[in-house]
Amino acid sequence: MFVKSFSMKRPRVLVVCSVVLLALLALAVGLYFGLRPTLDDDTGLNPRNPTSPLPPSDSPMGVFWDASVATNGYPCAIIGRNILMKNGSATEAAIAALFCEGVACPQSMGLGGGFFMTIYKRATGKVYTLDSREVAPAAATENMFHGDSNLSQRGGLAVAVPGELKGYQVLFDHPELKSGNVDWRDLIEPTIKLCEEGLEVTPYLANVLQSQEESIKNRQTLGDILINNATQKVWQIGDKIRRPRLAKTLRTIISEGAEALYNGSLTKDFVKDIQDLGGIITEEDMANYSVKWSDPVSAQLRGNFTLHTMPLPGSGDVLVFMLNILNTFVPATTDVLTYHRIAESMKYAYGRRTELGDTDFVHNIGDLLKNMTSPTYAAQIRSQISDTRTWNDASHYGAVLAQPEDHGTANLCVLAPNGDAVAVTSTINLLFGAQEQSLSTGIILNDEMDDFSAPNITNAFGIPPSPNNFIQPGKRPLSSMVPSIVVDGEGDVRLVVGAAGGTKITTATAQVAMNNLWFNKTIKEAVDASRIHHQLFPMSLQYEYGLLEEYVKGLEAIGHFTTRFAPGGSTVTAISKEGGRIYSNSDFRRGGIVAGF
């Protein structure tokens, strides 16, 4: 069952306020997406852009007193909440939910991938960011794909050294983040149960499976878990996917910890599986993998708020740059001018993004990063924005190079009773990553090598690739992920937010934050609201169905080329705390879950 629980009285008494059958939610989500707009070649947009605001989506808004978890996958928020109810820490709840998400969202994340996490400790005011992203193998070279994108997206050569599980272990062992109240096995056993009993296919996952059916059938290792042997088709809504190999691996991880995969009993066969698929990862690559702790990228926002988010190779600098430009530049209401200014901030931010890369390897961007996080520099950019026109020349916005689009991901948020918070975004990149499974472990493999830029390949817009994101051994590729936490002037968490959806992650996170902090929308209204996106390449202002026709026409009159993107372009999970209560929402675009007490 899909459970939403919350307490309306203190002390912490758990009150089950609403129990909704998962089947009913699945039907609602399926119908919603089935009725969402498509492009009709004969008549143009179908349906036409609305002339009045759309009704609220069917996604529930959690209302709690003490704590909440918001996830993409069912029943992952409940698993995370249960850890909090055992007096586990925010990071421990996040780890338990992430193990679950790897099974509930196999198209987006799992132990074969990597993640970024932002952590806030209320008692000390300390903010941590953990980079557990994949890295290029030691044998990787700049020209290893010879211009063939298929090799960087599918098969063993596309696989970067995964960091996911190592990150979980490092988090669990961190003395400042441990509760001492839960064991390592407590974080894993609920997911083992899901693997063995089977996880029910949601409408969203069924749609993804259907869209990838031919590719899955052509990949025997992936088809092993995603094809129904009785029908020889992908699993359908309501079917249960079982992962016995992964369950066995998880039991080994309980006994040996993360070292089981990185330098233990699972390593040799895991590496052999990748090499048999054409990959170049070695046992030494696995043993040498390490996570990276960093200070956050932070910004002071109007309303006496402080944003903390992920530094490079995440896109926190891009997010901060956008919000700094808009900090005193947007009114408390949305209209054509507001959307225009937001779009212009995106164009300037994505223009600068083309020069970014892993700072362990790229050492010539210190001044650029200083500018991107400087309110003074943001004010200079703000003064260059015209309210009556836009430019369709990327060089006007500072772009001289191109970066590849990243994809996929899942995001979850945790707010614990003691005021600690976690935002984490995890990925295996494209749908089902490299579309291969390690048969010895049941782990779906990433295709993160595709997030690097490739030399000698000019993109479709005539822009050369950025050398700052070229492949080097041990390097992490640039990412759009921005798990973010906003605190108020008293040091209390005000907002926990992050998104999935490739290059739309950063812009979706920015808009939900603005909606909730500046435009006085509830967290559900903030997530429901139709979004826009501009990344310079292509030179088009993209928008979702739901943006009013008068706004679209108004933006076109200013000079924007507009296109409407398909529903689900980005999906957000978010938790806000306002007036002593906690509100949480998981985006209707994917159909996630919230839980709390």
C-alpha cells in the first residue's frame, strides 16, 4: 500500500492520516500521462496551450510535525522514514532509501552508478557535500570512442568506475553523521526483501520499459531481469520484478561492507563481467576508487535565506549564478517579464557552464568560479539583460564551447526530527545506464563515460567540444546534479530540494526554489507549476504544457524561439518547513512517494 503518515499533535505520535492503494495512484498517474499533450504534425500543439491555470495534480502533499522523506520510488520513502523512527540519522535514512531506489528506479540509479549529496547538521550549522560520482578508468583515453557515441552509451566500454556503494559506506562510518542506533544491515535488509518478493511495476516504469523494449531485448544481460520469460516482452504495469542475484549481492555487502565490491569477494567477477562486455575497468580501478568531501557552493538569497549546494563537478555554481542574477530581479508573481528574466539568467548560466569541469584536473577556472558565485558579478550580468529583447547568438551569453547533455537520475530528500537534512541525487546516466547487467552481482552498469566531452566532434549547432570535460584517467565528468538545502536566518532548514532529468535538473531546482521561497507557493504548488528551460544549445526556450498561452506568445514577442517539451522532462522531490510544520512532495511527473511523522 501507498502510505502517507503524519502527526498533527505533539509529542511524536504517529497518525496514519491517509492510506491510498498503490494501484489507484498508479492508475491516476497512468491516466494523467496518457492524457498529457503530444505534438500533432497536422494541427500543431495538441492540446493547445491553456488559457487558464491547470488544476492541481493528484500527487499528495505530506504534512508532518517532525520528519519527512520524499523519494521517486515506492516504498523507499517509507523505508527511510522507518530508519528515522528508530532514531537513525538523516544520512542513515538516506542510505536506506537509496538502496531501495536502486531497485524501485532501476532505469535511473543503483549500485552501478554514483551520487552527489548535500548534508546539513542543525546542531553545528555545518554543511557537507559528498562526491561519490563515477570516475574514468585508469586505461581511459581522450579518444577512446573514436567519435562513436554508441560506444560511449552502451556496452562495457561506456562504464565508468562506480562510486555509489563506496559512498554509502563512507557515510555510514562517518562519526559526525552516525546515530549509533541502527546497524548497517538495518539499511539493507528492507531492499533485500523487495528483491526477493518483487517490486510492482508502476505506470512510469512500465512506460520506460516499453520505450526501451527493443534495446533491452538486444541486451541479453539486461533482458535477464527486465523481460518476462512467459511473454517475451518487458514487464507490464502490476507485474513484479524480482532481483535474486542482487539480493545475494546485498547479503554479501551486509557481511563484508562496501569492500565486498571494491576489494573483496565480489570484485573479481564484477570486473570480469565488465571486461567480458568490452570494458576496461580493472580490479585496481575498483580498489583505488575514493569519494571526495568538499565545502558547498553557497549563496545568500533574499528573504534572509542561505542556499547550500553541490560544487563541481556538480552544477551548484550554475544554480547559484542563476539565483544570484534573479535575487533582486524577479517580482513575487509570475508573468511574461518574470519568465523572460528567468530564461535570460539560464542562458547566461549555461553559457558559463560550457567552460566547467572537474577541478582536480581543470586548474584555469578559478576566476570564472569566483565570478559565478559573486553577487557583484551577477549584478553586472543583470544590467545587461533587456526586458524587451533577447539574443539568439550563443556567444552573446559567453558560450564558445559545448558540453554534452547528461541524463537520467533520481533524487531524494530527508528532513530529520533533530533538524538535520539531506538532499541526494544519484544516477547511472541514460535509461538503464549502459543497458548491461553484471551477471555475477545483479548490478545494472552505468554509462557515465558518455558525460565526458569528445574531441574532434563539433555538435549539431557548430560548437566545438570543451577540453575541460575531456576524458582523463580518474577524472569525474561534469554533471547537472544540484542536491540543495536552504536554511533560514535562525539556522533552521527551510527547504530541501533536488531534481532528476539531465540538463533540466538545474533549472527545475531553481524554479521550484523560487516558487516556494519567493513566489509564496506551497511546496506542492511549487513542484506542480509548469517549468521553462533554456540551455543555449539548442537556441530555444523550452516549456511544459501548462504554461499559459499568453505567456508563450509574450515570450515569442520578445524574440524567444519556443518549443514545448514532453511531460516528465524533469522531476523534483522537495521538503519545506514553514510555520513549524513540514510539507513534502514528490513530483507527479514521475509519481513518487512521501512519508513522515
